[in-house]
Amino acid sequence: MPGKHQHFQEPEVGCCGKYFLFSFNIVFWVLGALFLAIGLWAWGEKGVLSNISALTDLGGLDPVWLFVVVGGVMSVLGFAGCIGALRENTFLLKFFSVFLGLIFFLELTTGILAFVFKDWIRDQLNLFINNNVKAYRDDIDLQNLIDFAQEYWSCCGARGPNDWNLNIYFNCTDLNPSRERCGVPFSCCVRDPAELEQQGSIHTKGCVGQFEKWLQDNLIIVAGVFVGIALLQIFGICLAQNLVSDIKAVKANWIKHDDGYKLLK
């Protein structure tokens, strides 16, 4: 039978979880702000900030969008998690966990749909790449991104070199005055002398097929990266929710004191 001098520990906010969540998110906050600043700087250099309509003029993807969107999301999450943990703000912590949970759900849904509708995803990827092929000369960032992808995966076009006929500078019509008529970008050219004897001067494989092959060859690494990201997201959600529970318990204890209740000792 417990004695009358038994002590009950008062609820408190765990310092380890609090400052770990703070440190974890301040890194994301700084990185997100850096990505966002780079994206806005790139838009400023291209005159987008002074001419907003330029955002919709490009027929393909503006890679700067990736920096702006990723930087914006990381900044918002980092701010909510960092300030929420430091100031013990339950609203920001709940926002952080819900926002992070929504991102996790979207990633999971996207992965499942990509596996179930593989053929449809392949067709959409072909269409996406060809739209960017058409806009190849319209934006230097897009041009650099396409060149990098074609050099990295040793490919040319979505399905093959003929896709470059969609571009007004490379199409092979007699009315095309461009010096690049009937040609392909330099990134399609074969650099390895050993490959020159096997497949000629340009890569003949499409980037969609090469990307699928790369995924299959690196499936364990890619899966490991996605699982690692998912575990970090789940850990962050659990840590934030645990911190919210601790804060609520401490506040409830304060209310008891204010109402004149005495703690059992």
C-alpha cells in the first residue's frame, strides 16, 4: 500500500524532443530560404519578376519553378516546425505535422498510381518531354536541363532522335531556314569512341526508355532514398505530435493550479 509521502512527477515538455525538432527544422528553414532566393534571383535575371506574363510564355518547364516550389515548401515547413518547437506553439506544431502528413500522403498516392498506371505515366512522360523539346531554345535553364538529361542517360528525345523534328530549329522541312535543320542538340552526340563504332554519331535511344532502365538498375538505391525520406517524415510527425501532447499536459496542470487544486504528493 503506497505511503503518504509518495511523489507524482509533474508533466513537463521534453527538452530533447523540443530542441531536436528545432535543430532539425532550422536546417530545412535555411535551405528552403536559400533555394527560394536562388529561384527568385534566377527569375530576376531572366526578367520574369518585372514581366509576370513571361511565366506562361514558355511552352515547356521552367526549371526555376523547382527551386521556387521546393524552397517555398521547405521554408514554410521549417518555419512552422522551428518556431513551433522553440515557442511551444501548438498551432504551428499541428500545422507542421498536418502539412508534412499531407505531403507524405501525396507521395504515397503518387507512388501507387505510378505503379498501377505505368503505361499512362509513360505516355504522359513522353508528352511532357516532347513539349519541352519544342521549347528547347526558349529558355536557357530548360536547355541546360535537357542537355544534362540527354548526356547523363545517353539518350536523344523522348522516344528517339526523330522527336527533335518537333522543334522549329531542328525540324527537317525544306522551309526551315535554321542552320540546325535536320540536326539534334550537341548533347545527343556520342562522346565515347567505343560507342561510335556501335551506334553512329548520335544516341538513338529515347530518354523515357533510358530513364526506366536507370530506375531498374538503381531500384534498391531509389527505393532506399524514398523509404528514408518517408521515415524522416513519419518521425517528424510523431515528434511534433508528442510535443503537442506534452504542451497540452503542462497547460492542463497549470489550469488545475489556477483553480486551486493541489497536486498529490
